[in-house]
Amino acid sequence: MNILEIENLTVSFDGFKAINQLNLSLETGELRVIIGPNGAGKTTFLDTITGKVQPIEGQLLFKGRSLKGLSEYQISRLGIGRKFQTPRVYLNLTVRDNLDLAHNRHKNVFSTLFGRVSVSDKRTVAGLLETIGLVTKADFPAQLLSHGEKQRLEIGMLVAQSPDLLLVDEPVAGLTDEETKNVSELLLALSESHSIIVIEHDMEFVRQIARQVTVLHQGSVLCEGSMEEIQNDPRVIEVYLGQEPSIPEIKDAGTNWMGI
């Protein structure tokens, strides 16, 4: 069963089609990576799913329900959560309090800091801390975390809201190799219980997590397949490099053949 069905989706900005007749389906429980050169429409694609941008044509179905015309708040409540490129955490709150606040969205900062936390909530937050690998820093202010740790914290805050579909935008931008590995392991663990769409430019990271890759170009799906299939597709090579070199030349270029 597909959790997300997109058919002939088109988004226009003053006549420019940022998304142009895009078709995509995502199975329940699937982890999908979306790549593409700058300007391919990747962020607009997420903006449309979350209701920030409204399409002018096409169908956008989540668990069989149309998302067209719904607000960002309504779509979030249906079970779609989004992580943006820059971590959005409460820097002056502890890691634990950030997770508690995300888990209990009806609470405010005051009640989070001074109210009583139920046993159930404590267990949930403890589980999240373990999942994101921040148990030892649970009582640290978030401002003391490294960039990679903030990324993992925000992913944890997203999971705390119990969405069915996670939209994760460039989670390893600016991270070290070790931090990138930690994020990849986290997303793979989360994919066992969530449907996930990841947008990323880092091809080494994509290799670590990719099961199915979709390539966007000029607002449309150029091709889909495994990482190996995508890497050897002449259309993808042409889009990224502006030419069609032979496959051996591409392989000799190493992990950065897509211009990363």
C-alpha cells in the first residue's frame, strides 16, 4: 500500500513551473532518497507536500486523502512531519526538554520546565534519547551540542510528534564523516517503523542509506532506481556533468562524480 501518491503535480511561480507534471509514489514503510541538481525542485516538492505551497494542477494523496487546499497545520496533524535544512531546536532548553516539548505539543515552555512529567512521557523521552544517541547529553542545553548532534536532536523532536511520514531535508549538510555516519544509522533505524523521504546532496551519505533513489530535474522525475542504476544512467550523468562520459570515466571520478 502506498502512503503517498503524487500524480501530474504542477507548481508555478509567476509562470515558471518549479514542479512540472511530477509523478511519484511512496510505499508505506519505504525510505526514499531524492537527489537532483540545484533548481531541480526538491525543496518546492517538500513545500507542496506540507502545504506551504499549493499546486495549480495534479493530485497529492496521503493515505488516500487529498492534501490540496489544506494548511500546513492541518497536514502536520494528519501525520506528516518535516525536518528543515537548518536545525530548529530550543537552544536554551536541555536536550530532554526539547524532546518533551515536541512530544507534548499542547504544552508550552513554562509547563515543560516547571510542570510534572508523567511516567509514560518519561519513558517515551528516554527511548528517544537512546534512539538519537544523546543519553549522556540529555541534561545539556541544546546550544552546547555540535551541529551533528543538533541535527539528530531535531530528528528526534520530529519523531516525538509521531508522524507516519518523515520529510528530511539535507540532514548531513556541514557534518563530519563521523556525524554523517551517526545520522545515516539513525535514519536507517527509524525506517524500520516510519516512511521517510530524504533530500540530500552528499552522495556518500546517499549510498549509506539509499534503497530507492529518485532523481529530479527541472521539476520532474528524471529516473528512479537503485543507487547503482542511478549512478550509471546516462541521463543522470548528463544532468550532473553536462556531458555523457563513458562509464569507466565516471567510476574513476570517485564518490564525487555528481559534482558534490
